[in-house]
Amino acid sequence: MTTRPRRARLLAALLLGAVLLAGASLFTGSGGWSPAALRADLADAQAALLYGQIRAPRTLGALLVGALLGLAGAVAQGLFRNPLADPYLLGAAAGAVLGVVLVLAGGTAAGLALGWAAAGALPRLGLSGAAFLGALGGVALTLLLARGAQQTVRLLLAGVVVGVLLGALADTLTVFSPEALRGRQSFLLGSTGHIGWDAVPVLAAGLALALPLALRLARVLDALTLGEDGAASLGLDLPRARAALVALLALCTGLAVAQAGLVAFVGLVAPHLVRRLAPSTHAFLLAASALAGAVLLLAADVLARGLLAPQELPVGVVTAVLGGGYLLALLHRGARA
């Protein structure tokens, strides 16, 4: 089978999966998956409010968050030329967690860390805003320690250091404010349950901005596969291109974690699936990874609500099980080969 038919079949399968899963998401509630219940409830005004104001924005939000994570994962793996790179590699995750902990800690630990004036402002910022700014701040700190984006190895090491330091600071703050510990844990596990209509336009605008920019930078990612010297020999301005890619990565990751928390493995697995099923240049990989991420997260969200209904699992737990199982299967197959 040639490359073009494989790409077309993959896109068709992903689009069909997104449509079917969107329908399944509307059917799935506290009682599990029940199309009959949906048809019966549509005549009820309260049920129509439930579907229109809770399940519909949650479905669209899960698709958009998954698309942002899939796109960010493809950018990260291309930038670092490492198939194990994920969107949280540059300190975005630790920064988002710290921002959430500061808000949850209220006036105690936040006052100790930032002063009483800042502590009063943080709760008004909201968890989503604090997570978004924290994610951007974590990436900015990584760039500061790495002295820019000129060297990917230094950038990678700086991201690891920032992740450890900010994570330790968040842990320390929970000692002064134990009530923040439960909220921090919930954020770490990830959830799409709090996504409403107010968040959908923000996520959609972010994706509409990020995807065209990523496609414009696809040629840079293709060149980086040749190595640093090979890419430089093509006349590309690599420092500026890397800075743009890091900014793109921070934007996608910050928007995603601000609305859904730290959803594991979606950004790591989505590019893997696309490369395995339809290898191509980065222009196709970026777009298809966004679509694959959307399908993966929505599938995990439907499973999280339906597997143990009426108990709902954290969606990050489901993505971790699915993503980890997929990678283990790849390792097992590679070892047998």
C-alpha cells in the first residue's frame, strides 16, 4: 500500500471515530451508556439542559484538549528528535501544578510564597487561569535557565530541572496548606468534567492559532531530522525557529492543562500511532496527530464515565492505562522481533 492511500484511510478512520465517539459521549451519563435514555430524556426540559449545557461542551472540550495535546506531542518529538518526548517536557506541567496549588492554598501558603497582596489576587484568577499562567511560566523559566532555545540538549536538561524544582515547591506549599492537597491530586489525574461553553471558544481559538503556525514550521521539523548541521546547511534560522516551536508547544500545553489538568500519554501516543499507521512528513504528522489526540482523549473520557457508572474514573487514569498498555505492547513486539 502506498503512502497516500494510507494517509487518506487514517484520516477517514479518525474522522469517523470522532463522530461516533461524540455521539457516544452524549449518550453516556451517570447511568452509563444508554441511547434509549437519551431519546426518552430529550422531551424533558431539564434533560435538554443537561445535554446542551454539560455533555455537549464536555464533548467538544475533550476533542479540543486532545487535539492540542496531540499537536503539542508531535511538535515536542520533532523538536527534540525523540519519540519519547511529550508536551510536559519543558516544565509546563510542574508550572501548572504550582499555579493551581497557589490558588487552592488561598491566603496561607500563597501569602508566604508571594506576599499577601498576591495571595488575595490568586483566588480571583481562578484555577484555569492560574494553571495556564503557571504552564507558561514554567516554560519561560526553562528558557531562562537554558539561555534560549539554541541548544536542544541544554533546553531538555533545563526542563527536567525546572520540573523537579517547581514540583518540590508545590509539595512544600501543600505542607502549609493541606486542604490544597486534594485539589492538587485531582488536577494531576486530569478531568474533562469541568469544561463548559465558556472554555470551548478559548480552546477552539487556541487550536485555530496553533495548527496553522505548526504547519508553517513543519519544514523546520523535517529539516531537524537531518541533524543540527544538516538543518543549518539548508539556510534555516534554527534559533528563531526553535523559539517559535517552544512558544507553540507552551501555548498548546498551557491551554490544554488549564482546562483538563494533566492528562497523561495522549501527547506521547498520538504521534506514535500516526507514524506507525501512515508515516509521512511533519505537515501531515502534525495535523493527523491533532486529530488522533482528539479521538484518543474523547474515547478515554467515554470509558471513564461508562466503565464503572455511576462512579466516574479520572480521565488521566484511563489515558495512562491505554497509553501505557500501547507502549508496553510495542516494547514486547520489538523484543520478540
